[in-house]
Amino acid sequence: MLAAYAAKAGADPGRWSFVTGPVDAVTRAVVLGFKMSAAKVYSGANDYDVTHGDWFVLTDGAGGIRGYYPTDEQADFEKLVTDVERLEKEKR
């Protein structure tokens, strides 16, 4: 299911990682790690979705959060790209 979502979104698997696993573990990673909201929302008798914040979180190689970026505006995406490029230069 997650692989289908990634393919539909056009995500290059060599550049993108999608998180999956037990709900409690994913919730801990999102809430405690990325400091974002997350919730398990039941959509049927034996089915549920996991909702979470809808912005990009830029992290460095040590897992430190470098920034949060909304997904609505092109300018926000361009800022993310600029910050990723800056982070890559810092790494060298």
C-alpha cells in the first residue's frame, strides 16, 4: 500500500524514504522525533488511516531537525530546496 502511494506520488525510491510499521512506533517517530501531530483514525470496522502533519521536515545526517516547510506554496518548496543544497554543502 505504501509502495503504491509512493509510486502514485512519483517518489524516486533512491531519494525518498517512507515510514511504515506498527502504529505505535510510527506515532512515536512522528510525534517525538519530528515533533508533528499524528493520529490513528478509524475508517471502518477493521480499517484505519494514520493522519499526520502535511509539511516537509528537513533533518541533517545526525537526525537533527533543520526546518519545517509547508507544502502549499511554490516559494516554500523553493526554500526547502535551497536549505537542502546548503545542508549538502555543509556536509562536504
